[in-house]
Amino acid sequence: MPTFPANPLQSLSEIHPRYDLGESYGPELRLADLLTPELGDLPLGYGTAQGDPALRAAIAAQYDVEPDQVVVTIGAQHAIFLLSFLLADPGSQVITTAPLFPLARNVCETIGADVEVIPLSFDSGYQVRADDVRARLTPDTKLVSLASPQNPSGVAVPLPVLREISTAMATVCPEAVLLVDDTYRVAAYGDDSAAQSALVLGPKVVTTASLSKCHGSAGLRAGWVISTDPELVQRLTTAKFSTVVSGSPVTEALAVRVFELQDGILAERRQRLADGLAATAAWVQENAELVEWVRPDAGALCCIRLRPQLDLDRFRSAAAGLGVRLADGEWFTDEPRVFRLGFGYLPPVEFKAALEALTTALHKAVVAPD
């Protein structure tokens, strides 16, 4: 019987510790930030299957594509589900990487696809190599699913590497689709520019994203999938109609407001992320004998790793006792000594206190030499 496996990642939405360093996004917007008098006149009927035209136009403008190439979904995970369901037949091959956001792989496995996982490592900086993807491509490959920047590391896949992968796919499995989940793409640091969208690589490249991570609007459950292939857009629209009929008109109207306010929202958050990144870098340097990290390219998250002289169980117990939560690397199929640390969620004063508590937990976990 097809089923979705349980994952401890679900605890992030159910348990709220004093210092939450496990979250992967910035502070939430509030409904009052978006409300206007006009929203009070919004009819509560069905929306359209493809999504509100004004919202699709706002999304399209971010990617320099046409509104008809956008399908609005119930968060990015819904987009990944629809695309996987349509492309990944039972027994066909899907290629992805690990560590990764586990739900992206779970959906392909539940559908019955043969999921080929390319292991990425802390020691290699979680870099995706085109040669590793190329070596696993077969004529049965239907989908190559990547995230850029990745969750949990925040490390991006450079556009030239994605181009190499797309070129190899055109030779080995020309009907396959390269999916790039770029949910964290615009969560740049300070004045850094956001990376270019992979959609420039052609019609066999599809992107997904949402307002959850960069815009602080996870509660809207507003995501999208973009394809320049008209046939695939129609199939995705039909699949959405067949699963949820439409999105909420209320959600979609509020999402339009987020895009109207986006410049201010992102400017404030990019500075906060830059400050959080700098604080994290300083903390790692101050505790370099106990912990190391991989510096992220974008997003509100990174991976840290405990040095060998720390007792892992003692560290977990000490951190929990001090009210600090990190996201376990094992949740994402990473090594046990790796943790995802979120540096954009807590206010600066609380984040500083959380890092100080984390330092205490590190020192409590040191094993005395024999």
C-alpha cells in the first residue's frame, strides 16, 4: 500500500523550544501587514485551477516569463508532488541528491519510482558535480530533482553546472525534466544579487518556489511551478484541479499583496540574513576547536558539524536542557554529527543568546582526553 513515511522534521511545527535554531526561514509576516480595505470585498468562491491571473503575473515578473507559464500551487511541496506524479512512473528513474529536504524524495519513492541518490558531503562543501549526475543518467531517467540553494546546507548549484547537467540529459534522456527548486534563491545576503533562474536553460527545465522561506509567509501556503513547455503547464493545471480544484482566493489575494510589498520585505530580510550570517561566522570562528561549518550561498540556514572530541549524546542533552533546538542532520540523510542551524528566524538579541547557550552545550559535551 503506498504511504508516506513519518519524518521527525514534522516536530518543527509542533514543538517550540526557547531558542529555535532549527527553523530554515526568517520572521513571519503578520496578517495586518497585508490587509487592505479592498480585501474585505473579496468573494469567497472557487479560484481558477491555474491560479489567480494577478498572482501569476506577479510571479512571472520575477522570472521574466509569461503568466501563462506559471501554475500556482499549495506551497512548493505541492508543486514537487504534482510534477513527480506526472513524470515519475513506477519503475522509472528519478535522480536526486542527499542530504536534502526529505519530503522531496519521499514523494518519488511513494509513487514507486526508482530513486537514485547522489551523496553530497560536508567535506566537499555539498557541491553538486555535473559528472556525478551524468554518470547516473539512463534512458529510463524521467526526472532529475535538485534544489538550489539546497536545504539544509544553503549551498547553491551554479548555473554552469546546471547547464552541463541539462546538456547531458538532452543526449541520454531527452524527454526527462530537470527540476530546480529555487525556493531560497532570492534570500540573498545584504546587497548580494540573487542568482539567475535556471529557466534560461530551456523548456526541459522547470522551477518551483514559494513565499514560505524568503518572504516570511509560510502560512499562506502559496507556491508555484514554472515551465516554458505549454503541454506540461496544461498537464500540471489539470493535475492541480484533480487534486485540490483550486487554491484559496484569500491566500492568492494576500500573496499578491506580498509581491506588491516585496522590495521592502526582502530588503529588510536580506540585511537581517547578512547580520545573522556574520554572527554565525564569528561564532564558528570563536569555537573553531569544537565546531566547523559550510558557509551557505543564500537562505537563512547552514550546516555545522561537531568536532570528534565532542560526545554527541551529551551535546544533544545539554542543548535541549538549555532550550536550544537544532535540526538533526540525520533528518536530511546527513551524518549524525551534522546539524542544520537557522540564523534568520530569531530576533538578533535572542539569536545572540541562543549562540551563547549553544557554546555552553558544546563545552559540556567535550570528552576529556585519556
